[in-house]
Amino acid sequence: MYRLQNGFKDSLRPRFALLYGDEHFDHLMERLALVADRYSHLCPRSNETKEVWDEKSCLLITYGDMIMDDKEAPLSVLSRFVVDYLKPEISDIHILPFFPYSSDDGFSVIDYRTVDQDLGSWDDIKTMGEDFGLMFDLVINHVSRQSNWFQDYLASIAPARNYFIEMEAGVDLSLVTRPRTSPLLSEAQTVSGTRYVWSTFSEDQIDLNYANPDLLLEMIDILLSYIHRGVRIIRLDAIAYLWKEVGTNCINLPQTHEIVKLLRDVVEYVAPGTVLLTETNLPHEENISYFGDGDEAHMVYQFSLPPLLLHTLQSGSAVHLTGWAAGLVPPSKGCTYLNFTASHDGIGVRPLEGLLDSVEIAALVDKVRECSGLVSSRVMGDGEEVPYELNITYFDALRQVNGEDDSELHIARFLCSQAIMLSLQGVPAIYFHSLFGSSNNLSGVEETGRNRVINRARFDDGFLREMIADEATVIGRVFKRYKELLNKRRSHPGFHPDVPQQVITCLEDNLFGLVRNVTNGDNLVCLFNVGATVHTIDLAVIGNYTNNNLNFFDMMAGKGVAETVRLGPYGFCWLTF
């Protein structure tokens, strides 16, 4: 029988004790050993350490059917497109949930172990993995009402009859933090009568009960099966809401953090090199708490960045961005940020808490509405609805509705946002639509009634290829310039996620800058004009950050720079020294 090493078991003991009591530990370890035995082939446990990210690391976030034609499976079409246009600029592909599902574009999973036949097969995913690293979602908080697990619960069939959280209809849950306006409890007709089950996100997404160790062991098995299928990064979806305890806010509870630590212990033991990423769309301090003490998530999303960058470029002031970035605590060794501006979801508002005041947040919300965006709300404990998420493509969010704006200025403003994201310490992740400057999919919202569809439009493969080839189109211009950025970025070791950054705090309010300090190598200065007027920067001003070196090379322009640099509206430069 497969035996777990004593050191590994010792690391797990306090975790299982906190979750389930120490008296069950030996039995649970026997069961975990059976799970681990099925995946003992993944990687020998050794003292060798492999670098899991570098300056060439860049993720693409995409649905499996983001590009389609009528001849072959969408996953196959996507794989060929990315090889044709984004290799080597993209290192890893985050394929959003590709399992059979019942709602929420894949996040109501019916079967965790099967590829949706409308998308393709495991063979298609294997083929993609031959060219790129892969990232999958572990939709860990909830499962579809149509899943076999929930159907077994309704019929009182073990083990799933204990996989869900029942509540009395009148129980006081007013302290629970809500990300939605839908009811927290959903009615279920079981063989034993009417029951009410916990459903944080919708009545079709039924929360799972991790107070039951059987469920946790099953989810560990699913996680390891994904690694067997070739995944390199596991995204823990909606992880902050995982553990429920009546009388608390049911978010970021100690038990939730302990489960993330436990999952990290398991993957580092069974399959070292696998990366855990937590998805916690929350205020900054809550979000980065999932690093733990370097013993929890390997990566956390930089959730404050998308709305803060949007405010910066809409207001023309980098004051808040500079203050926030200067205060970032460097991640522990073996951990890093995942930087992004857009994703399949909207732009979170909660991550702005403590960074902007209520007037500034309200102005940002109003600006999104002016740009034909939508605003989703959540319910507070007193019943008040407040903005939770801005639903809009990132390109359209950077329009200037009330001022003079042409497509070139708009593109410049957008590319400035992307260049800032690409420059910050961490691994960059780019949503598919951002590569092409996509506009709002308002017809999709009207057709489905769902706000998030606004930035989830699908492309026809032939149409997109034609637009890319035509630089008279916005798609063609944005894509060409974005690729140039990515190629320049991947060529310089200063963009390695582990290279420290120092934010320049002596610039004018509408300028943002940082230095990436490479040990015994070429250092980088990254400068950005977030306003609509021209700026000439005297490089002597930043001498304290560059050891008074005034001899620079402009990576984008391909020429030397001395003493001053001129940045046009929304212009930027990457200078080596």
C-alpha cells in the first residue's frame, strides 16, 4: 500500500485537526494515501526545484469556444489560432471551465471530470498542452443543481447526500457577506421533503459542504486528476466563500485558509511545480492574505489593479496608483502576483475599498455607464444594494465620451493601461478580448439578460483573421501593437516576476513610473504618461532610483536616450540602464 512520508503527514496534522478534529486524523491519512496512490506517477518527490515562471511567462484567459468555425471542435480551432498568432508571446492558456454546465458560462459544473462535447475532448486539451502550459478552474465552492451530486442529495444517496448545506428557512444569516442580490438559500424538493440549501451565487449554483471530509478528499482527487491531464496552474474559483459558519460573515474564515494550505501541501508533495492561484475579488489586504506566510497560494490575482488603472486613465491622475503600488509588499519566495486588467468577469469594485473615496468610486461607476457599460450590485446587511462589479470591455471603459477622442487616442490610452500591467512585478494575464480592443457586446446582454455577457462575445475564426490582417481596423491596430509589447517584454530579464520593483514617487501627478532592479544585469525604468498632454521628463529627477545613471536605451524606439524623454498623450517607454 502507498505510504505517505512522515514529514508530509506532520505538516497535515494541524490542518486536519482544525477542520475535522485530531481524532480522525489517522483514518483520513489512510484515505488520502489511497487518493495519492492513484497519482504517484505524476512526479518523483525530490529536492530539485524547477523555475515555474520567468520573464517569458504570460497567460491568455479564454473560453474554449472563444473562436469558432463550422468545421471542427472549438478547442481545436482555438489551439490552432493561438499557435498561428500568439506563439511564443503567450506561454500558458487559461481555458475557462470546459466541463458540461447548466449556467454562468461554465461555472455551474455538472461533471468535473468530463469535457463538454460541444467544445471538444480531452485529446483536444492534450494537443493544446503540447504547445502551451495549461491552467484549469477548480470550481470548488459550488456545483450545478443538475449535477449527479445534487441529484443524489435530493434522493438521499450516499455520499453526496452529505455534500450540501441545509438551513432552516428562518435562520438569521444577516451577517453573511453577499456578492449577489439573489436569495442566499434555495428551495430543494428532496425525498424527505422541502429543504433549503446554501447558494451563494445563484439558485443553480449550490454550495458544497466542506465540513464533510468525504467531499474534501473527493475534490483533492479531482484536482490531482487535472494535473494528470497536464494542467500547470489550478485556479481556485470563489475560494473565499468556501467554509460556512452561522454567526459569522462566512468569508475568509480560518478554515478556508487552512484548506488552501492543505491543497498546497498536497500538490507540492504529489506533483511539485503545480501552481495554486486563488480567485478572491476582495479589498487588497483580504486578497493578499491568501499568500499566507508563503505557505498558501503560489499566486493571487492583483484585483485592485483593473479598477485602479481605469480610474487613473479616466482621471488623468496617477496619485492613487502610485500610492498603492508603492505600498505593495513583495510576495514571499515562491509566490507572485497575477497581474491583469480584464477577465471573463467584470471589473470588481470592492478592491477599491480603502484606495478611493466614495465620491471617486461613484464617478468611476458613472463613467462606465456613460461608456455603455453596466453595473452589477450586491446586497449589504441592511438590505442596501451597492455596486459590486462594472460590466464592460476594458477597451470601451477607456473611451472619453464627453471629450474629443479619436480612435488613435483611444488606442493609445488602452495600450498605456496594458503596458502598465505588463510592467508590474508578477506574471501578466491577458483576456482574449483585450488583445483586439473589443467593444461591448450589448446585443448579447439584451438576448440573455445577463450583464457579464457584455465582454464574453465569441469570434468567427475567419472574420478575426481578416480583421487582424487589416491594419485599417481597430482590431488590426490593437493586436499588432499589443504583440510588439509582448515581444519586447519577453526579451528582457528585468520583467522576471521575481525581480523587485521600486515605484518612483517624485514624478508629476499625471505620470507613473517604476524601476525593476536586476541583480548584476540590465535594470529597467518604466515611465507612463496617464494624461492627454505631452510631457518631457528630465531623467535627472529620477537619479536616486538609477544610481544617477543618465544613459538609457529605449527598448520600444530601439535607440539611446540621454537626459530627457518625451511622452505624448498616454505615451510610455521602457528604458534599460
